[in-house]
Amino acid sequence: MKRIGLGLLVIVLLAGCGDKPATPAATQATPAAGTATRAAEPQQQAAPSPTDRRCADPDLNDKQVAFPGTGGFLTGLLLGTGRTVLVLAPQASADACSWLSWARQQAAAGYRVLALDFAGEGRSQRGTGSKASADVLSAVAYARTLNVERVVLVGASRGGTAVLVAAADASPPVTAVVSLSAPDTYAGESAAAAAPRITVPVLYVAATGESAFAAAAQTMYDATTDPRRRIALVPGSLHGTSLLTITAAGTVEATKAVTDFLTQVAS
């Protein structure tokens, strides 16, 4: 009888455990695939569990952050301590790690840098029906909690499309936006339609060797009405992040254009 009573007690205790609320993701280990989390709660600011040697670099263990997105938590890398934050949106088939070398340069130059993982990529949760521009706006909302004075959006390729749409929709407005090789439309979002609504300084950069992207940059530049807009069509055929991270034709011109633009808008 004692064994039967003890067995019933164990069953009751186990049943009771199933009724406890989930621990917020900010304080628990990374959940298994398919496990629901509460990471979208406003108080979450740190990555649920840093990925050891993310981007093959153990120094990034304490640089990983998470913040609420439209369909769950989004993640990224946060470097630097400046009063201007650069929100970096990656191109297709890339995540926050693709920005790392340039992000470190900008952190050393005095900027705070938030390199974003889009929903379902990197360490971010996949959100149902989420849009890239909405992910950028979620990153902007998080960046504004960091006691910074200015928020500048920088996007590569599809990330360029996303930051242009986000810049047109952000309220309050961001400080400025940089587009690297952005297509005029991507995944149902139209940077071409957003361009006339952008009311902050914007820089369009593309390589002339990529004629379709150079043409898109020119078309969007022409459609942008803010008098502070700029365009830099550089030689070569580098695309997106490569314009700033690979030494080849066009790198010097693209880097100078972006550096000069950031110096102007962030001063």
C-alpha cells in the first residue's frame, strides 16, 4: 500500500508541473525547435542563450541580443558604445555575421552597431507572415531603448529594400538610411513605392557592373524628393555587403561614399 501511495504522489506532482507557466526566454536556455517561447515580451533584452563562438568568434558571446519582433524574438549582434546606432540589415542567404568586419570598423569609429538577423534566420524566431521591413522597425524600436541620439539604417540587397521601406514608415523618423544594391522590389515589398515617402537623408549605392541594381538605385534616387539624397554608382560588380567588406573595384568609392554620408548625418 505504501508503494501504491508513493506512486500516486509522484503522478500528482508530475501532473502539477505541466500547469506551471513557461519561463521567459530571456532567462532560459535556447528552446528546442518548435518549442513556444515568451520572447516577444517587452522586458526581454538579452539573447536567451548566447551561441558559443557565433560567427566563429568567442568574443561575440556577450554581444548577442534579442528583442521583440512581430512573430517572436529577433536576434542580432550589438557592438560599440556610440550615441548613433547603425542598424544593419543583411542580404539574402546571410545573417548578422555577414556584417561583422564592417560592424567592428564602425564600432571602432565611435558608432554603436546593431547587426540584425531577419525572422527565421540566424538566431531569430520565424514569424508568421512577418515582413523584412517590420523586422527592421522592431530593431529600430529596440535601438531606441539604448540611450542613443540617432538611428541610421543600412541595408544590403534585400536588406536595402527593407530599410528603405522601413525608413518611409518609421514614426518617429529615423535619422538617415543607406541602401547598398537594393532591388526596387523584394518579397512583396516595394522600395520604389517607398522612395517618394522618405523624408530623411538617403544614400543609394550600387555597382555599375550590376546594371539592374544600378538602374534601380538611379530610379529610386530620382523618385526621392528629400534634397539631402545622394547616389554613388561605383565601378565594378560587387554586390551588397561586399561593397564595404571585399577589396576589389568599387570598394574604395563605396566606402568613401558611405563614410562621408555617415559623418554628415551623424554629426
